[in-house]
Amino acid sequence: MSEKLEQKQYGLGKNIILGFQHLFAMFGATVLVPLLTGMNPAVAIFCAGAGTLIFHLITKGKVPVFLGSSFAFIGVIIIAAASISGVDTSAEGFLSSPAYQDALPYVSGGIICAGAVYLALALIVKLVGADKVMKIFPPVVTGPMIMVIGLTLAPTAFDNIINAPASEAIPDILWMRWVIALVVIVTMVVISIFAKGFFKLVPIIIAIAVGYIVAALMGQVDFSGFQGGANLGFQVPGFYLPKFDGSVIAIITPVAIVTFMEHIGDITTNGAVVGKNFVKDPGLHRTLAGDGVATMLAGFMGGPANTTYGENTGVLAVTKNYNPLTLRIAAIFAIVISFFGVFSVFLGSIPGAVMGGISMLLFGMIATIGLRTLAEARLDFSHSRNLIIVSLMLVIGLGLSGGIQVTETFTLSNIFLSALVGIVLNAILPSDI
């Protein structure tokens, strides 16, 4: 636990490389959310970077966190925009239809209100006290929560490898993608274990570079985005101002209640990796406020809601470099690339098999942090109480990976349900069984 934030400081050049490493980790997921909802990817990248800087400002620069596009809001964004525009969500290409695009400013208004809910929750935590809030999250609850967060992400790693390439120019040869992923994994393992000095801190960048070269030699890299040059230069992201509608606000804002629980899990996970109690310092109210203000900024700019990213927490676990400055450098890079198409095209050309190989280790690292939390708490699993709580949390969290849809516009996520079950059982089960 001692090899944490107080560690060796690196020069600007090395910190830039470390920042790029975090940028690679967050890019795919942050861009995927706007692609699934019809929002602008460049705006999402800008909001992720700007939101991260705001988060660090509010949390006194102490928490090594990167904020990216929240997957929890995907469903309600589509439903809200469809309700305003009247488009048929089963129709092909409805995301790009003029009516749907014209409805997105109303979605932004709902996202702003969701961010305001975060601020209200932050105030409640401040008044009640983080210690009282966290009493309902002992290790027997937080350990499985962290494991669920990591293992819930695990299928996406394999999806990246298995799914056919989006470009018809790339041959759909599954064994090639598995070979590429294996090369990436082996490279990361070798660098992490045997490399010396600074190279030991950048296994992800090295693995991506090796994987990209191997994929290119096997014909698995789509270079078509670099052709023509029309979208490679300077371009201002498509920002737009929000509009407000009561029905849209009612659809989107309840999601903030669910993501509140996920936020606690993410901050707990990040703190477990770093070995710091961020709930106490800088305080859970500050991390919630940082998330809320960042989400409100995204709403005002036309981007999706922000959230803390497990991918970047995984990078922390792999590299053991916990300097928050590295995340701020990554945020600055995210802002810069949102104005230059060539960077987005390059990052987008990284094959899914490469990122799948990277993700297998990143997400596994998060899950093992949950195991470490249980081990360090020295929980006795001969006690039925501990066994029941952990067992049910894991089964519910992993079995209900899609959550439970309560209404057309409201879904309880698997992480929320798993945490809720753990909290309730921890409160009602006798401590002596």
C-alpha cells in the first residue's frame, strides 16, 4: 500500500507518453456512446477531456480519474430523442435523420438536469457525512461490487475480438484476430514482468504498437480513413446549445440515481488500486460534484453524460503509475484531438482485436482488485453471512448483466442491483452466523 501516489516523478516527455497511454484506453468506449446514440463523437471526446479537467479541479487534483461517455444513459438518450422527434427507432438510419438530430438539444437539457441531481446528492453526502454513507459499504459489499464492475466489462473484450470488422475492405478472418489479440497479451505480460525502468510503465502503448504492426502485416487495419484528407485537418466539433422539455427531463434524470451507486463503486475501485481513501480525501461529495459539473458541461456542449472510466482504472492497476497529472495530460490530448480529425482517424483505425487483447488484462485487473479487497479484509467465508452476501451479489451482478427494465425509460443496472442486494443483506443478516 505504500507504493502509491508518493512515487517517482517523471519529466514532461515521459508524462506525455503516459498520458497517451490513458488516451488509448478511453477512446474506444467514449466514441462508442455517441455512435450508438447519434451524438457527435468529436464533441464527446472534447467533453471527456474538459470534464476530466473539471473533475480534477473540484477534487483538488488528488484522484487519478478519467471521465468518459456514460453507457448508462444510452437507452434513455435514444428514447427521449425519439419521443420528441417521433422517429421510428426500428427504421434503418434513424439516428442520422434530421428530426432525430433536431431533438438532441432537448436530450442535452435532460443531461444537464441529471448532472444537477449529482450536485444535489453531493450536498446530501456533505451534510450527512461520507462516513455514514460508507458504513453501508463494508468490504463484504465493496469487494463483490468491484469484481462485478470488472467482470461486467469482460464480455466487451471478447466482442472486440470476435465481431467482424466494420469495413468491408478488411477480411473477416477470425483466427487472425485471435492471433493479434494473443500477440498483444503476450507483449503486455512480457513488458510488465521483464522490462526495466520507464518501459515497465508503458506496456499498453508498446502492446498496441506491436499489435497494430502485426495487424497491418496481416491486412487487418483499415487505412481508408486516411484517404482523401477531407476530414483530417482542423475542425471545430459540432457543439450546440441545450433545450429543455419536461418529459425529456423526466426520462433522463432518474438514471442519475442509479449511476450514484455506480459512482461509489468506481471511486472505491480507484482508491483500492491506488491505496488511498478518496471517499475521505478529497471526499465523496467532491467526487460526486466533479462528476455532476462535468456532466452538466457535457449537456451545455451537446455531449453525452460523463462518468468515471474503468478502462483507465485498469491502466493504473497494470502500470502502477498513479500520478493524477498523467490523467490531466490525457484530458488535454482528448481536447486537442477533438479539433483534429487525423488523430481520431488514427485511433479509430486501431483494430478491435488489439483493443480486445488490451481489455482482457485491464478488466481482469479490476476484478482482481475486488478479490484483494476481500482478502485484505480477512473475511471468514466459513460464516454463512459472508458467503451469502458475496454469492448473491456476484450472481445478480453477472447474471443480470443487462439490468432489469422497470419502465420503457428506466432500467436498474446490474451494478446497482448487486450493490442494493449486498447493502440490504449486510444490514439485516445477523453478524454471528
